[in-house]
Amino acid sequence: MSANETAAAQPLTRREIITIMSGLMVAQFMGALEATIVAPVMPTFGRVLGNAEILPWIVTSYLLVATAVTPLYGKLSDIHGRRPILLISIGIFILGSIACALAPNMIALVLARGLQGLGGGGLIALTQTIVGDMIPPKQRAEYQGYIQATWLAAGLGGPVIGGFFAEYLHWSMIFWINLPLGLLAFLMTDRQLRRLPRHERRHELDLAGACLIMAMSTTLMLALSWGGTRYDWLSPQTMGLIALSALLLALLVLRLRKAREPLIPISILANKIVFNGTLSVCCAMSVLIGLIIYLPIYFEVVLGFPADRAGMALVPLVLGTTIGAGFSGRYMARHDHYKRAPILGLCIAIASTLVLWLAADRLPLVMLEIIFACLSMGLGSLLPVTTTALQNAVPRHEMGTTMALLNFLRQLGSAFAVAVFGTILIGLSGVARGSAHELLLRSGNPNIQGLASGFSLLFLLTGAALALALFFLIRMEERPLRDAHHPK
């Protein structure tokens, strides 16, 4: 055994784990931040770079590419190891950020955002997998909670940071900030990740399956992004994209069944723990992202808060999720029946949505904030348990693919929830078709009563989605967690 192999075989010390975790959290924060930081700078982009008609593509191009390449990154990490693939994704992301900051016009910025997404998809996909490589399942849930909290903090912090840079500095700073963050993540993970044991096996990369999954996810994301906003849901453009995505999905399923080594192995899809755990997370996280995106409209338009106060009103969603994930992770490490904590948490979250559905417009702000905190704590309790249970249920050489599948489906679910929520609010607000945020916040005379009814319906749909998440969680097998890493 070589010196490097001997070093890799030794368990990581707590200091080394903390160093790697810190680097992973920086990488995760950087990738998640770019999905939301551009929102408050959009008017500036249109004014400075022109071509305002393609402004939505600044967000869409990043999300499309990042979602489409997520499964590919998971498979590549199973083939070539986590460290080189993570460092490559960080490098691509930094190059994309530089291209965005130097973009001379809107078209160049949109293309550069796509390059950014090519790296960002890897950052999000590989973080949880590397945590699974470092830490045995019995202790893993607590660390997964930190990763989830980082992702949610980026979702709420992005608009605040972007607005500050646009107001007091320069719009390009939202991209230049990624250079020190990316360099920090690179330096904190490069050397220490050499210590990780390697579990890759000889594989064949299913390029045809990769192309099909990217094409399918791209057309579906476009349909969800444009349906009800740019085009009517029943328009030829939207229906054509939905039909094309369905055809590509059928071809992808056929490819996965026939390929000698498919991009997503059938054994993973047939694993009942993976199946139920993934669906539970998708149902819960999709509506949480939808609420994070649209609740500022509720606070600003329905309750009449100024923008800064509306942002502060979302803080309980972050704190609650962090607290719920931390508690659930610690509970999982100490108890064999680890599903009890998220089951109780989801029941509390469902009860919270029912209260919001019945009386949100009549509750004082303090009570609303308490209910939002209870809702997010219940959701947070689900995240580390399902992630750790999935990693505990698959061989280590398939962990990257499994985590990439989880994140891929979660992103598609979030896109679906955002599209449905936006369509409901636009339809009930009485405004014309267009970008939900732009129309609802700047239309001048939205139907306040209609919006209030729309949010009441959104809270009810959130409760229904959480009930589905609870159903799939109960169906997920509660397999004992190993105290040490399971074999290859």
C-alpha cells in the first residue's frame, strides 16, 4: 500500500472534517447564492445592458443548466472520485462568474450565466455526497442539517446581498464576490479531500442517457417557467414543450432499461428507501421554496410592509429550518427509530398550514411569525433524516448518483411548485400575464383581496404537499444506521 493510500485509509480527524465541511458549506453557499442574488439587480441589468425582453433568461439559463447537469456530476464523481469533479465544478463556476462580470451586453450575460450553471450544478450535487464519504451514517444526519441550513440561508440572503451591491456598489460585484468565495472553497477542500477514501469503480459513461436527461429537464423547466407567465398554459408553445418533455422522458426510461450501464441505475430507482425518501423530500422542499419566493409578495402587497421589513419577516423560515434540521439530526444519532422526529415535525407543519389557510389574514404579525417558524421547523426535521437514510441504503460507489438524483428531482419539484404558485397568484390578482414578481409588485393596482385568497389557497396546497411528504416518509423503511462506513 502506498503512502497516499495509507493516509486515505486512516479515519479523518474532527479538525479535518470541520475544515472540509467549512469548505463544502462555502461551495454550497456560492452555488445556491447565484440562483437568487440576481433578482434585485434585474432592473439594473435591463437598464445598463439593454435587450430587456430577454431579462428572464438571466435566471432561467442558470437554473436550466444547473438542473440538467446535476445527474451527470453524480455519475462522474462515482467514476473519477469526488475531489477532481468538485474542483472542476468550482473552476467552471469561477470562470462563469468572471464572464458574467465582464459581459458587455445582455446576450453575453445570459450565455455566461449558463456557464455558471454548468459549474453550479456540480457544487450542489457533490456536497452531500462528500459528507456521506467522510462521516458514518450514525453521525451523518447532524452534518447534513448544516448543509441544508446553508442552502436555505443562501436562498434568503441572496436578494439582500444583491440589492446592497446594486444600490451601493456595482452590479458586477454580485459575480466578482464568487472569486474569493471560490478560491476559499478550493483551498479548504483541495488538500483535505485527498484524504478521502476512493470508492469509484470501472464504469462506462452513458452519454446518450445524459443527453436525454438534460434535454428532458430543459424542456420541462422551460414549460414550467413560461407556462402561465410568458404564454398561457394551454398555448401551443407551452403544450408543445410539455409534449416534447413527455416524449423525451419516455425515451429516457427506455434508455435506462436497455443501457448496459445507465446514467441512473435501475437498482437505485427500484430501491424503496430511495423512492419514498426522494418523493418525501421533493414534496416538502418544493412548497418550501415556493413559499420563500412568494411570501415577500404577501408581506409587501397584502400586509403593506416595506421591502426591507418584508425580508426580515422571512427570517423565521431560515431559523426554523435550521433548528428543526439540527434537532432531527441529533435525534437520529441517538435513537434507532429515527423517523419519529420528522413524522412529528411534519404533523406540526401540516397543522400550521391549516391555521394559515383558515386565518392568515386575521392573525397578528407575531402569531404569523410563530406559525411560520413551526412550519419550517417541521420541514427542517425531514431533511437530514431522508438524506442520511438514502445514503445508508445504497453502496458507496453509487452514493454520488443517488444524491445527484435527489437534488435533480428536488429542483424539478421546486420549479413545478414555483410555476403553480405563480399561476395561482397571477390569476387571482387580476393582472395580465407576465413575470409574477414584476406584475404583482409593480402593477400599481393588484387585486389585494384576490391576492389574499390566492395565498390562502397556497397555504392549503402546501398542507396537501406536506401530507404527501408524510405519507412517503411513513412508507420509507427505517433501516438501522451503521456506526461505521458500509462496504463498497
